[in-house]
Amino acid sequence: MRGAPGLDGVVYDTLAADTVVEVDGWGPTVVDGIDWYLVVDHDANLAGYVAMGSGEARYLELVPPRCEAGEPDLAAIVRLTPWERLACFGDRLLTVTGTYGCPVCGEWAPGSWEPYWLASPMNLNYLGWPDALSLHLPPEAGLSALPNASIVRVTGHFSDPASTTCTIELGSWSVGPVVAELWCREAFVVDALEVTGTDPDFNYPPDP
């Protein structure tokens, strides 16, 4: 694991075989003829660049998705990585229940994200904070943000057809179309929602 992509990058650590890391960022950076990925090792609290491989050798491989049998609840979905959710559920309809809202949210991400409702990371429609599922509300569904602390029954899906139209531009750099489509396919798009109550334990604003 290096501090920058390339063989000249400062070495942070040597990862043992079978170490599970999460890919961050927007795909590989090619330096010295090698694909480098920015990854996070959550167990060691480390982040840096690792090589995909060299020649016939491969240093990274996808972890098999941890799909569970039966209908998942909200907790089962948020335990999975975004890629696992897509691999396990495809575009099938899922129904989950949780508390809507985020007591400490607020973020800004520069760039151009289209379609905005699907691609933008500046989406604060959270279900089940802090272990939350981000809800994406398509304009044609006529849905809108709800009051914080609402207990909501949500039906939705991953791999929305609009993902094929996603474009992401970060300043002068455009994210590749394959990566942009995958980013949008991993989003949970809401088909219907129903408020069933109010969560008395939801705290907004948070205690000082």
C-alpha cells in the first residue's frame, strides 16, 4: 500500500494475503504501466494505493458477495457493500422499514452529477441513521423528502435503468462511463414509501 500511485510512491504497509479492502475513488489510475486503486483497509485504519497486478500476476480480486437467503431487512442491506447489494439483489423490488432522517448531515461535493437525483452524493434522504441506506427519489415518482424521525416503509430497487445515462465530471476530469454507470446502479431508487409513525428516540438537532 503506497501513498501515491506508482512504484515511487511511499510504502505505507504490506498487506497480508486475504486482507479485505474497499475500493475508494473512481477506478484505476495507470502509472508505470500498472493499474493502481485507492483502497481502504478498515481493520488497520489505513488508506493508500495498491497495484491490481503486473503481467500475469493479480494482486486483487473481488470478494464473493455475502448474499443472504430470504427477504432482507434494512440491517441486512446496510451490512453489505454497495457492490454486494447490486450483486445480491440486482433490480428486484425490496421493501424495508426504518427511521427517516439524519441528525448530523451536511455535505457538499464539487462537480457535475447527472441525472442529479440519481448520481449526486449530496443526497441526504437517509433511512436508519447512522447505519443508513441512502434513498434516491426519482422526479417522475412525485416523491419528496419527509420530516425527520418519520418511521417509513419503503419499496425500491437497485440498478435503475436511468443508470445508463449517468455522467460524472469532477472539474476538468470526467469519470469513465463504465464507472459512472456502476456508481448509479448501486443507488437505491424509491418506488413507493409510506409513513407509519414517528420514532420518539430520533434526536434532531443532536444534543450538544
